[in-house]
Amino acid sequence: MGLHKIVKILAWIFGLAGIATYIMILVKGDKAIDAERLAGDVSAVSPIYAVAWIIFVLLLAFLIFFVLKGIAAGNVKKTLLSLGIFVVIAIIGYAMASGSTEGLPDNAGEPLTETTSKWVGAGLNTFYILAVLAVASMVFSGFNKVKNR
């Protein structure tokens, strides 16, 4: 049996399990689930969490397996070079981040820590750098196409 068939069967099994747990939650009702939750009982929603975690772990396992398989089958040098460039861009983004926390509450209303603010700024800076590089590469590619005609 091919890997495609196994994945397809697993998808059907987990899809049906998800539908069954969803129907169980719908039948029980929101008010009953809230009342149970306030009493400390989460048994009504724990099956759907279990299915979600199993699917999450399996997806991560498949993702890691196929990424490593693809890297091994392809050009490892080019992949590692691209990964290195990304890490350098992320380091530049982190170095550019200020870490200022003035007047920035988090979701709970607590003030942000300097470390959290620095990491958020690093993520944004990295995104901006990558976005500028993507736009520049598209413009450069379009310019070369027009030039070569």
C-alpha cells in the first residue's frame, strides 16, 4: 500500500473522529458545557482536544520527514545557503529592534517586558526586510524579462 493511500485513510479516520466529537459537543450544548467548565469538568471538550493534538503531532512528524527527505534529495548546499541567509536576516532584524515597552500592554493588560517587545520588533523587522527583498526580486525579474525581449 502506498504512502498516499495510508495518508488518505488517516485523513478520513481523523476527519470522522473530528466530526463525531464536534457533534458530541453540539448535542451537549453551550450552556451545559459552560456549567461543567465552571465546575471543573472539561470532559465534554477533551476528546476534540485529543484529536487535535494527535493530528498536530502527526502533521509535524510528516512535515519534518518530508522536508528532510526533500533536502536530502535536492541540493543540500543551496538549501543550507538559503537557511544561512535567512538566519543572517533574522539577526539583522533582531539587532534593529528597539525593545521599547512604553505604553504597550499585552493581552492581559500587563506591561510588556523588554524581551518580548524586542522579539516582536525583531519579527516585524525580519518580515519587512524579506518583503522588500521579495518586491525587489520581482521588479528585477520583470526588468530582465523586458530587457531581454
